[in-house]
Amino acid sequence: MSSITISGLKSFTLASALVIATTLGLSAVANAASRVPGDFSAASNPNVKAFWVGDCYVEVGVVFDWTPYPNYAHVGGVRVNCQSRHTFIAATVRLMYYDGNRWVQYGASDYYPLYNSSGYGNGIFYTPRYCVGAHPARYRYWAVRTNVWTDRAVNNLMYDSYPVVDPTFAGC
């Protein structure tokens, strides 16, 4: 498993790629998008998509990277908060791109289990920071995909963020 990071701690972020349209922490407000590194990115709009899995509110989207434009990486993230305590909560998060025919996973998927918890709080779990460089998908649509399940809501459905195009076509 690659390093996990909760916003505000050492983090590896997602589609920071959508780093500000000219130039992708910790979010105090759920579903807020900002230009704060480690938070869901406001550089792409729409970005954060929210879903309910049982009594758990799930947010998935592109994350604003710590490295500034033009060398930012692509990073994705997921945040889960439940209304009650669960013996088990788990989420996967992975970065996807559209190759013109189908969605393809870019890099590794990460798995984040929690035990006896109500969720991640304001923390976001991330994919590793991916430098897409000259990858052919650089100019295509990117999305973040997550699966979430709990001890009471077994759910094999995948949830995707809004698909977005890197507005700057930059990044490492």
C-alpha cells in the first residue's frame, strides 16, 4: 500500500492536475473545493461528487497538489463520514482516464479500512501523486473512482467523480 495521508499530515494527492486553470490540506467544510493543497480542487468545476452509502456521506474528486503549476501531479481523493459508529468502514480510491473507448485505471488503487469509527473526519485519503508527463491520456478526461462499504452497507458499486480535463495541459 502506498503512503496514506490525511490532509494536513504528510500527503500524496490526486488530480492536482487540475491545478488552477492558470497554475490541484485540510477541508474545514465538507464538500468544499479550494486551492489549498491536499483539499478537493476548485481548479476543476464541477469536481467533488457526493454519494450516500448507508448512513455514510462519501465525497470523491480531484485533489489540489502540493507542487505548484506547472509541475503539479495528478491526484485523486475520497472522504467518508458516517452518521453513526461502524465496526468497519473501507474505501478504495483510484485515478482513471478515458482512452476514447473506456475508463482505464492509471497507477495503483489504494485501500483504506477503518475500524470502530464513524469515518475520516475532515481527512481525505489519496491516490499516489502521478506524473503523467507525455502519457497519451494527458489531454483526455480524468476521474477519480471509489468503492465504499461498511459493516452494514455492503456495496459493490463504484462511484466516480465528475470527469474533468486538465485545464492547463501542464503537470509533471
